[in-house]
Amino acid sequence: MADTRPKSLRIPDDLWAAALEKAQAEGRTLTDVVVTALERYVKR
């Protein structure tokens, strides 16, 4: 991954908690989940 700096996003608490729970169950970080989703979004 390229050099990164922290970013600020507004995400509903319930969505954040559900995403964090799923990411942890998959052995992933939320950063990885968000980066993957953004890469897919940009490529479409």
C-alpha cells in the first residue's frame, strides 16, 4: 500500500460496528475493507 495519512469520514455507528465485527471475523482490518471497497468503486 502507498504511503497513507489518516482520513476523516462520517459513518453511522451501527454500520461501523457491523463492519468492524465482520472484518474481525474475517481476520481483516476496517482499513483493508474500506480500501478494497474504494478500489472497486473507482474501477467501475
